[in-house]
Amino acid sequence: MLVRLLARAQRDVEGTNDWWRAERPGAPSAFLDELERALRLLAEPRTSTLVG
């Protein structure tokens, strides 16, 4: 599955990333690294269903 961000979400990501890189110099890529990981998880096919 492909996960796409809407234009507004993309702008939010860019703004958050700019802030993160300025405020977290010890781990400047951490925000995008975690976002990419989350998007990969969302894109994975589901092999089970939720019950409840």
C-alpha cells in the first residue's frame, strides 16, 4: 500500500522538521527517521484483523 501525505500534512512535516533540526542538534534526523518508520509500518499489508 502506498501512503501519501496531503499538502497540509507535508507542510506540517516540513515545519516540524525545521524546528526539530534547530532545537535538537544532537539528533537532527530523528524526526524524519521516525516518520519514515511510521509510514513504512502504515504501508505494510495487514495479516490480521481487529476484533472487538
